[in-house]
Amino acid sequence: MAAIYFTITGTNYRHGKDFIEPKMEVMLVKEPENEYDKEAIKVEMPGLGIIGYVANSPRTVLGESYSAGRIYDKIGDTAMGTVLYNLPGGVLCELNAEDIK
């Protein structure tokens, strides 16, 4: 199966992203009760809680990474990802293969 990449966005509303480094693990948690986006997937880190969301807009998704809408049915209620790059436009991550349905 091909790798699935995703972008973390919205970090500026939480803790920022300067501390995020490659190889860090993040947890994706579906948020179906989100009033703005029924396909919202929040991104959490141990000890910090929510650090952002999986990008779900063409202007926030980096490169060929998947939007939250494209990932939503490919994972269970939670999944893990690994940070690849901390870029000016967002944080690029890879979905852990064992969490893909």
C-alpha cells in the first residue's frame, strides 16, 4: 500500500509549531461532533492535547498530502502518524501503515 501523507494545520491557535520535529508521533482523533466540519480530525500529542487539525482545504493541504476528508474513512476513530517535516505552510506527516483500514 502506498504511503498516506497529511498536513497538520491550525497550530498557531494552540501551541505553535516551533517545537515539532521530524520523527515525533502524533495521534489523529476523529471529531464527528465538530460543528464546522463533520470530517474534522484533530491532532494530539501526549502532555499537550490538541496541537492542530488535519488540513481539509485545498489551500491548507501541502503538496500531494491527503485532506481530512480523504483520510476519514481510511482510519478508525483514532490513528497514529509520524512527523516528516515542519514547513512554513504546515507540518507534513505520514499516517502509520498499521492504522490504515
